[in-house]
Amino acid sequence: MSMFIFLAICFAALALILLIRLFGGPSAADRAVAADAIEVLTDMALVLFALYSGRSIYLDIALVTAVLGFIGSVLIGRYLEGKL
Amino acid sequence: MIYVIYALIIVSLFFAAAGVVGMLRMPDAYCRMQSSTNVGTLGTLGVMIAAVLYSAIYLHDGGMAVKCAVIGIFLILTNPIAGHALAKGAYHHGVRLSKKTIMDKYGEDMEK
Amino acid sequence: MRKTTLPAFISTLVVCYIFWLLITGQIPAVFKGGAAPQILIAGVLVSILAAAFTARFFIHSRAFHLFNPVRLITLLFYCVIIFMKELIKANIDVAKRALSPKLPVKPGIVKVPTELKSDYGLSMLSNSITLTPGTITMDVADEEGGTNLYIHWIDVGSEDPKEAGDQIKGTMENWIRRIFE
């Protein structure tokens, strides 16, 4: 069981490493891609935490983060394209 | 069975780590997008299959297993759409291709 | 602006209702009997609202095309076996490139012809190409003499459009034509 929390911390650490690209990326597209990947990694950590605690309430949070991250990425992409 | 679940999660952790390293090392924004697809596909798939197996076998919670499967399918379905929008937006915004790029048919055809 | 037609409305309603059942976790209760009726009725109302507003964006023609069981089973087979094989191969390839010390990338944007005609088939093909790491579809262009896809490729294997298309698409295009055309 405590293996799950360890693996969740590993995923969260990967998301923290990606903050380098989020803050230092040369262009706006780099930052948007990094934010998208951070959202996916955070989702993974949330799902593993739901398995650790055995409660499905955290899965709802993961679903909402997934939806919001997708909408945000598409919005930034359309904005960069100049069609918004 | 629990070891199969751990192995699936560790495989997907490996691919996610490879994607993150690729995102830090690749030369330009488009190659970084390729690496971020690596995080979004096999990085999520292993965890989601493991979550479905664990919550169905050990927690005896069918609703939770279905919810895990829905999150996995949703992430896999929406990842390419976001990647496509970001790549096209970056190109029209004027993000440069790296010096290693050997051909650019899209730019040639847009200038016509 | 297109109008909402009745077949488009009905198929969007069915898909919305299945999604509602999935995210509220009612599927096991429905099969065992004893699902909470208020959740089922609320789902019908929400699905009707959602379908009435969004059906005209999702479905333009052939609304019941995928409700055919043969096509559904072919789609499932394609997703689980054919596509998964390509996905794992490409993932290992890109992970190797990212982790090797010399970073052997040779990126480029190639133009690839495709023979698919319908909107569903084209979007399925471009999503499949984007989902395999190493290739991203950037745009779809209609020209005389067929449809073309612009694809960013991390390791350009061939500059010729036909050969590049064969290397990128593999057997995926034939399966998608079998499902959607």
C-alpha cells in the first residue's frame, strides 16, 4: 500500500522538474507544452493517491483537472494561432 | 497479482521520466511536443490499467474501476487534440524551427 | 450555422447518456439492478440539454454510422491491437532518442498524401498519427488531386511524399478506411 504513495511522490517530483521548462522556456509554446505535461503528471499522482487512500473522491478531482487542462491547452493553441 | 500492478506503474514511470528528460533536452519547441506525447501515452496507460485492476480486485469497487477507465480514455483521447492545436498555433505564432531541421514543406507551401 | 437534425440529436443523446452513466459510477448498479432512479432521470435531462445545444457541432452526416456492431468491433480491434502495437514501438523509439547522450534527432516537416475522404476518417487518422510519439499532424490541406497532411517528424526517413507516407501511416490507413468509409 505505501508503495503507491512512494510512486505518487515520484510522479509529483517529475512534475516539479518540469517547472524548469515552465519558467525558463524560451517561447510561449514551450511553456504551454510544459504546463500540459505537468497537468498529466499531476493527474497520475492524484490517481495513485486515490488508490492509496481507497476513496474515489480524488478521482473526481483528477477528472476535473484533466478536463480543465485540455480546455486550457486548446485555448492557448487557438490564441497563439490568432483565431480567438 | 500486486507485483504485476507495481510493475505496470514502474514501466509507465520510466516512460514519463524519459519524456521529461526529452522535454528538457530537445532542441526546439516541436521536438519537445513529441516528447510530451511520450508522457501522455504510455506514461498514463500503465497507471490507468494498474488502477483499474487494483480497484476491481483488491478494493471490490466496480464504480471506482469504471471511473479510472474513463479518466484514462479521456486523457488518451484529448491529448492529440491539444498537441495538434499547440503545434499549429506555435507555427503560426512564429516559433522558429531548430537549426537541425532538414526540411520544411509547410513553410514553403504557405508562402505560395 | 448548421441546423440540428433529429438523427444527430438522437446519437449525441445516446453518447452523452452513456458518458453520464460512466462518470457517476452507476454501471455496476445498472447491471445488478438497484441503480438509484433519481440519478438515471437527472442523467436523461442533462443529456437532452447537452445534445440539443451541441449536436450540430459534432455530427454533420451519417449519424448512425458507428452504431453498426461490426464497425464497433472493428474499431475496438484496431484500437486495442493494431494501434497499441504502433504506439509501444514508437514510444520505445522516442524514449531511446531522448535518453541517448548524443540526442540523434533529424526533425523536419513532410507533406503526405492520403486517400481518405470523410471527415471522421481524416480526423481519426490525424489523431492516430499525433498520438504516436515522433509524429505530429500540423495541418490538413485540400488541394486538387487529393488531401494532404503536413506532419512534423522527429526523424525524417525519406523526403519523398509517398515513401514518407508509407513509413508513417503503416497499416493504420487501411484499417481506418475499413471502419469509416
